[in-house]
Amino acid sequence: MENLSSFYIISYLTSLLALQFSLAADSITPATFIRDGEKLVSPSQRFELGFFSPGNSKNRYLGVWYKKSPDTVVWVANRNCPILDPHGILAINNNGNLVLLNQANGTIWSSNMSKEAKSPVAQLLDTGNLVLRENFSNNTSEGSYLWQSFDFPSDTLLPGMKVGWDLKTGRERYLTSWRTADDPSPGKFTYRLDIHVLPQIFLYKGSLKLARIGPWNGFIFEDGPTFIDYLYKIILVDTEDEIYYRYESYNNLSIMMLKINPLGKIQRLLWNEGSSGWQVMFSAPGDVCQNYGHCGANSICNVDNPPKCECLKGFKPNSQHNQTWATTCVRSHLSDCKTANQFKRFDDMKVPDLLDVSLNEGMNLEECGAECLNNCTCRAYAYFNLTRGGSGCLMWFGDLIDMRKTLANLTGQSIYLRVPASEPGKKRPLWIVVLAALPVAILPAFLIFYRRKKKLKEKERRTEASQDMLLFEINMGNMSRAKEFCEGDSAGTGKSKESWFLFFSLSSISAATDNFSEENKLGEGGFGPVYKSIERYVEICNWKQGKLLNGEEVAVKRLSSKSGQGLEEFKNEMMLIAKLQHRNLVRLFGCCIEQGEKISIYEFDIVTDPARKDLLDWTTRVRIIEGVAQGLLYLHQYSRLRVIHRDLKASNVLLDSDMNPKISDFGIARTFGGDEMQSNTNRIVGTYGYMSPEYALHGLFSIKSDVFSFGVLLLEILSSKKNTRFYNTDSLTLLGHAWNLWKDDKAWKLMDPTMQNEALYSMVTRYIKVALLCVQENATDRPTMLEVVAMLKDEIVNLPSPHQPAFSYVQIVERSVLLANINAEASLGNCLTLSVVDAR
């Protein structure tokens, strides 16, 4: 090592001015340096670089930290080689390398570049990245750096940093925890990107997998937060040269980081200006189901459904399991897979680890299912978007490990698991039980039958009419119709995309609904009536033909000839919903376009107006509010194309048996591609009371139009009142009523009286404020759904003050017309349309 004594003397005696400059500067050159007690500060004063001692340690290290939080170090240079005295110096040597020297002039750490720099400068950037570059170069892009600290992460991932692989050099960038809070040397835990088949993130303890996030589904890592949050987006890059992921901030003013702590927890942290401290936004492992393989092989972990671990159908525990479920599920019996097996679809799942899998690019879902069915070693399959574009079929072979049912705030995937059609050895005991119980039950059953004989006969007649309901054959002609139906692109790109979904015959639907009888009618919306029916389980034994056997109820939506919705709008709704997959969006099974009919078949949910107070306690209302917000966020931010619903209202939010909300009715939805944010139309359709003013008055719509509708819906759910009614002699709408209460600091009075509780006042007041922000007259003043979700979760500390909402008052033109419309509302659910609405 070259002796630098002369360097010290000359610099100290002749460069005092330059040294003073370096104390407040963001960079050093070969003529300047910093000593222990001095710092580099990034241009915007966000980051600092200097010497520190962690916790109770007296050792000295060179590190980078946020200026607002000096105790939270984000990068350490000399992790393995502390300086034992407070006399360290950071300088640039004659070869152009950054060097860290101790009092004895010994090199403790070096950037260790092989290429010699001509005129190097070391600079601390506003990103927290310490870089070496040529001083004469005008190119300040990443490619011009001779060396950068971002290539050598410590325990923290900052916005713009990469986790992944440089395929040219073989370098892996990953996080390593500190050993302890007092010792930044590499600890036991690492956070890495696995690039086998599809990218996944793993938390390791040594070589032991502790947790898994992923795989990447083309948009986001599965089992990670659905909305990411209002501050950042995740980007995955997959090229010939490198594969990595990073995250970028939407708002450069936000201070955030991802850190792996010495105890092996991954935490995403956000700086809270109000409390001057760090707020945990996301933590993993967050529950037992995020612990890798918690339930062993061939089982599903579900924290919401005790017991948390359950073997797949056709499997059983190989031993008596304990509370930690340290076991594996094994086959309960052997069967001929080609004749006795089916596939069952599981939604909102974290798919198994990619241990023994094959990926077939370009194969569609139908081909994927047929391929897996014909291979007895194929245990499951799923359809994935690929990192370099396109999609493909992913098939699993061998044991399925680390599966879970995802939570409402985490992302999931649909997966098809092979299950036996029946399990031998279980039918005979069941028949024995039934036969033994028959004498006990026959007498009261006979009496009941006798007393209700006529009613049962009538019901039997209806049942017989629908026993074969929705029996269908998807032959080659139907598949051709499917291709013809799917031609074109709703976004107007001119590309032809083929989707696979079921076409039902009109006769089978008619039989299933008892010829669309009033008894089976669930309700009627703006485009026509909705009926209930019985959808039979699809046995996947032949992908071109299938019989609908025993199964669940479905909803049958029959488009009215007077609705004004044409074939193109119907196609739009079918194609759009077929491509959307989210737990808070209604699922489409198929459709019918025979004899001029336009009928769609959906999963059946309890069609319940979310504003009905007799069914909804406070917890359920919050679940509905958050679920609708997550569904809208998916449509606006994370679906393949940006989707604007344009008709969000209470009657278009369906509730399932667990009171989980699902957004429905996409007949007038519009899709945007690329960076498109808004559009306009001369044909204004929708429901007054939920329309934004720019749409109702000028035909201009954007994502902010849906935000307005969400704000109206939020107020309705909180108050159990409808926006289409009036609440005093001044003709106040619900929006105006809420605004007046807000101005008088009595917002909590808007809450449904049956829910009023002092413990809820602050939360209710916050929700009302969020709603009022959503229904402001100017679209630019309204938040995005990203921001709304964060506001509802109390992740934005200081909410802006709302302005007066649009349509606070309604001018009544003719009382008789108004009363007729209000009376009509009782029969049409929440589909009231006011003909004259004036804002003031």
C-alpha cells in the first residue's frame, strides 16, 4: 500500500479552504477528503455520509443514513472491518479508488476497482447512492459510474436499488441483515431474488427458506400487498443482461425504505413527519401462513379458517400433527388418474413453490388443462403472465409446498389442483349411517310431506324442469363462435385476442330459470332483470365437451331489449370481465347470444344493497368499504388495461355469503391503454346521484369519475341513507347534508344511529372526510384510489381539507315527477335516475 503521509501534510497545510468546502459538499476529489466527525450531504439534504458507532458499540464505521433519522443507517462500507479509533479518513487514492484509512494509515476498506480512473470524483446522490465517476464526464447516468454503493447493498433497500442478478458479471445483489443492533457485520438472514422459472423473493436463514413472496405474476409479487401503497410501485426488469426488481416512489418527497432486521423480519418503513419516526407499512413473515411450508407438503394454510392447515382432497396427514403442523400430507389412496381425477379451481391462492415445474410459453388455459390432465404426474396448473411479455402454462409435478389462502390485503392467483372424483372406503360407512337413521327420520318426514304435498309437487315440477339445466356442449362450432365473438379489441388497438369462456344454449338457461319466472327473479337493474339458477359442477374430462353436473347457484343476467345496450356493449362487458381477476370483482362463467338474446352467467352472490343497515354491523361495513376500494384500485392501477367502471353504485356491489363485496355490471365500462387518463363521450349513461359533475354535464370521464362515485357510496354505507333522497326543506342531497355536518364539526352525526359509538367517532369522522375529498367538484382536487386506500388505512397522517361537494343541492322541478321517481326506487333497488339535476 502506498504511503499517504505526504498526502495528509500537503492537504492539511495547503488545502484548508478546500477542506472546509468538503464539509458541506456532496462530493470529494483526490485533493479533498473527510475525517471522522465530518460528513458529505446529498444535494437536497436528504442523505448524509459519515462515521458512526452503532448502539452501544465503540467501533467506528463509514455509513449512509437519512438526515432526518441519523440512527437508521441504510448502508455500511466496512461491515466486516470496523475502525477501532475515532480517527478514520475517507479519501480517493492515486488509482482512483475510494479508500477508508485508520490512524495508522492502514487501508480498512476500498472500492477495489480494477479500472484506473483519470479524474475521479466521489459523490453522494439524493438517492442515497455513493458513486465514483469521472469528473470531466457530463454523463451522470448509472452507466457512467465507475463504482456505486447500490451494487453492494447492506440490510436496506432504497428506492431505485436493485435486488437480483447481473447476468453478464454473475454478481448477485441481495440484502443481508446485521448480526445484532450493535454489530453491522453480516448476520444470518438474507433477502434474495430467485430467478428459477419465474422470479420469487425469498427470506433465508443461512440456506434455510423462512418465507417466500411470489412468484411474479406479470404485475406484482403474489402474497405481497395488493395495493403496494400510494407511495411506490414495483418494477421487475428481465433482459438478456440482468434480472432484478426495484421499487420507485410516486412522490419524491416521501422517505421510505425496506429493511431486513437482525431478527429476520422484512419491514417496509415510511417516515412519519407527524411523529418524527418510522411507521411499519408491511412486515413479513406477518402470520404463520407466511412461514415457508408451515403446513408441510400437499396442504393449504388459511389463517382465517381454523384449523389453519388442511390436506388437499385425496390426501391425509402422514402422522398425528401437532400445533406447528410439522408433517406432510400423503395420498389417502391410489387411483387411475386418467379415469378418476378432476381439476378443482382455487381462487386467491399463493401458488406452490416452483420446485418441480415446467413452463410452456404460448399455451393457453384450455391447452394447459388438457396437457396436465393427460400427464398423471401433473399435480396442478396455473396460467401466468411472463416477465418478458406474453403468458404461459405453469405445471407442477411432485409435492406441492408452501400453499396458502391469501388475505384480503394480499395478492393471489387462481390455480387448478388435481383432485380424485371420489374416495373409496368412505361411501359404505356413509350408507350404513343413513340406513341406521332412516327409521328415525321417516315418520316425521312423511308427516311433513303430507302437510305440504301440493307445494312440494309444484316445486318438484319446477325442479324437474331444471334438472338438466345449463347442460351444454362446447363443440367446434361453439369454439368458432367464441373466436368470432372475441375478435377485435375494446381498447381500439386493432389486435385480435382470443379468450376462452363458456357459451350456454338459450333452452338450457330457460329451463334453469323456469322460463325466467318471477319466482327466480333476483332484481332488475338499468339493463334488465337478473335471475338465479343452479350451475352444475364442470367435470373436466374433455375440454371440448363438458356436462354441467351437481353444483352451485349462478346469477343469470338477461339484457332487456329496451335497455339501449347493443351487442358491442355486451361484448365489451363479456370480454372485459373475462380478463379481470380480483377477489372484489364478480366472476363471469359464460354467456348466451342466441335468437337475439344477450344473457350473461355470473357467480351467484347475495344481491344485497350495501346500504341496508339491518344486515351490516360496523366491521362488515368497513370490510365492504375496503373491498370496494381495493377492487377499484385494481381496475385503475393493476389490471392489464386501465378500466373505468362509470356506473359504480350500491346496487352494483354484490355481497357473497361472507359479506365480501364484489363490483359488478361492466356494461358501460371503458378501458384505456398506455398513459391514457381520460376521455369524453356524447352519450352519457349511468345513474345520476353517482355521476361526477364533469361526466354528467360535459361527458368527460376519467379515473376521478369512479372516485366520485366511490365517495357517494362511502357516505351511503356509513349513513344507511341514499344520495337520491333529500334531507331537509332546502333540498339537500346526502352530499350536502354531510357537508353541512362537517362544517359544523358534527360529521359523526351522519353515521347510522344503530352504529353510533364513541369508540368509532374518530374512525367514522376520518371516513367521512375521505368521502368528502372524493366528491369534490373539481376532478383535480379528488384523490386517486391509491391515495384513498392509504387514507382509509390511516397511512396519510394529515389529510387535506375538502371543498364543497358537487351536487350539494337538487332543484325540484316538479314534485309529482319526483315522487313518482322515488316510488319507483322501491321496486328498482338503488337504480333511481333523476331527470333534472342542477348543481350550485
